Amino acid sequence: MLKDKYVKVNGVRLHYVTAGKGPLILFLHGFPEFWYEWKNQLVEFGKDHQAVAPDLRGYNLSDKPAELDQYRMSSLVEDVRAFADHLSHGKKFVLVGHDWGGAVAWSFAIAHPDYLSKLVIVNAPHPGVFARLLISDPAQQKASQYMLMFRGEKAEAMLSDNNYAGLMGAVLGSGLKTGAFTEEDKQEYIKAWSQPGALTGGLNYYRANRVGPPAAGKDADQKASSTGNFAVDPTALTVKVPTLVIWGEKDTALLTQNLDGLDQFVPQLTIKRIADGTHWVIHEKPAEVNGDIRDFIR
């Protein structure tokens, strides 16, 4: 049912997996995942849609440009636009994103609202809200300290040490115990992380877009250059598309404060809170996530 394909758009060759026929629903993964994050959704929505999940640039089987500036949000948004043109042939589509895929989805919706019928975000901060929190909210600043490590030169060595033990613990650790992830899933993730250049490609999203809290002792100018406002145009932050935000409330990296004031930027907003979901709620509660998306897009 799932088909692997490749396409060259915006100067990069992207690998993607597709299922079904019908209106396009496009799923964007986050760090440090790949198309496989959405395997349950591809099966479900492939029943009545063309459900598509790419490996974003830098990840798994897609191209991994060497230049850091190739990972700026403007390039990531253009990847999605060109990819959508290839698939949707001018028809509006549903865009779904999680984590960094959600960040790209927010920015895409701000820049190209005419492309979308609906937007679905799972545990990914809006650039306007996140920028505010990283400047003013001590709890989110503390929760985001890992981003500074990810931007450092030792990140690859730390995350790949002991056969990716750190990444494995962070992403799949509790899920392997509860059954949300299987041993097969574990091997698929290790295989994707082990693709030459893939770990650097994912980390370059943080580096190129300078996302993270202010480093200790920095002056105001340096603080301003290190925020969560990853939008292509920081002055344009309104989302003019009906939007569903699904949020696992036990996310320890992206706190629920990211929902506060979100309606100021998203006039047509629906929020679904999942009290016992973490950042990895897509894997923990696939049926609930699928149900929320179905209810929203029908």
C-alpha cells in the first residue's frame, strides 16, 4: 500500500512515501524523525486521500546540502511549495506538521495560505508565540536549553554516541516500554539516523534558523538574534487558514504556554489538548490523533 518515490524540487531530490488516491494530505515530520513518523496516518488517510510523507531535506534518503544556509526556513518553505505543485496540480490541500515539520507548516501557511484548505499542527510552536516565550518565559527558556546544544559543534558526536543511545532514549525510550514503539521501529530509526550526513542535516535546522533561548550573559542584540521567530518574514505572522492544533500536554520541550495567545495569530483556530500525551503523541495516541484530524478536515 505504501509506495516509495523520489522527485527533484527546488534543487534537491526528495524521497517520499505515498498511499491512496484523492485529495492531497501532506505530512511533514520533525527532528529527529523521517517519513516513517507518519506511517499510521499514511495507512489511515490513504483510504480516501493521496496521503504523502516526504523525508525533508537533510533527512534519511533525501538530499543533504552541505551549505548551512540551505536549511533556512525560506528554503524549507519553498521545498514544500514546489513539492505540492508536483503533487496537487493547483488544487488546495491539507498540510500536517509536527515539531520542525510543524514549524515549516506554520511558515508555509503564513506565506502561502492560498495553497491550503486546512492546516494541522501537532506539538509545534507558532513563531510569534515561541519568540515571545523564549524572550520572556523562564520555564520555556529552561526547557529549550537543548537547542543550544544541538547548535553546537559537538552535537553530532553526543547524539550518535553508543549507537545513538541519547536519541533513542529521548524519542523511543518510554514508547518502547509501553508498546508505542516496536523493536522494528527502533531499527528503522537507527537506519535513518545512520544515513551519511543525516544527523547533521537535521541539526542544521536549528543552526541555520538560530532557534533557541538566549545564551547566558548575552547582550540584547545577541539575544534578539537567537529566538524562536523562525518565520520567513517575521513581520507577517497571521495564519489565514482554518487550523487545528493538537497538543500533548506532557511535552517537556515545548510547553503548553505555546497555546496561550495563539488565537491572536490564528483567527480560525481549533485546539485539541491531549492530557496524557507527550511530544511524541502521534505515536502514543495514533487513533486519537487520526480521529481529531478526520473530524477537522471532513
